[in-house]
Amino acid sequence: MRMAVIWFMIQEVMQVTLKDQIHDLLKGAICFTIVSLLYDKLGLR
């Protein structure tokens, strides 16, 4: 019984951390895209 509760908690934590990681990855990708476009526009590359 206790194992089931612990397993459930681990799964919940994993889901939350995965969502946060995906969120951070998305933010990073968007920032990277904007910076790349700016570099192209300004001809700094």
C-alpha cells in the first residue's frame, strides 16, 4: 500500500518536472528563434 502511494507521488513529481522542462525548452527555443531573426535583420552574422 505504501509503495503505491510513493509510486503515485513520484509519478506526479515527474509529470510536473517534465511539464516545467518542456516549458523551459519552448521558451528557450522561442528566444533562440527571435535572436536568430534579429541577427539576420541586423546583418551581424
